Amino acid sequence: MMYYRRRCLTAKISAPTGWRRTTINNTFLEVIEGKSPALYWDSTYGIAMALIDAFPDKDPDEVGLHELADIVPTLQGFKDFPELVNERILIDIQIAWYEELTNE
């Protein structure tokens, strides 16, 4: 299974093995075999899933926004700049994290 990663969109696809780099609409897409896509601040769902894996005992209701801003950059695969985060992004991550935990 391969992953295409674009800044705003992550989609899982079936593709031949190996590493390719291609351009679609002047946007570079990376194809990575066997690895999950890199996490950026706008990948709220991916970050929420990584938080569930990394911190299974943490309750999203008890994690404040400052603490969330400190722990997200420590996640494996996080590639964005920590100073780019804002309150709206953190709230969206916290909502996605909470919803994924309550739906399981």
C-alpha cells in the first residue's frame, strides 16, 4: 500500500512498489511505501489518530490547548513548524481526537 501526500490532502492508494516523485498541477506529491504520511498542522485527523496511538491513556477533555501545542510536535512523523499553530487548529485537533475516542 502506498500513500500520496499533498499539503492539504492525504489519500491511501494502491500503487507499484518503490519511490516516485511526480508533479500534478505544479504540486509535488510524494509516494512513500510502507510509511504513514508526514503530519502537518492542517492534518487534524491524522494528528488525532497519532495522538490516540501515542497517548492511549490521555483524555482529550483534560488536555489544554497549551499542552496540546507542546505534545503534537513530539509525535512521530510531525514535519511542520511548531510556531505556525493557532487556537483554531488546536481546537479542531482536539475535536477530532475526542470524536475518534468516543466513536470506538
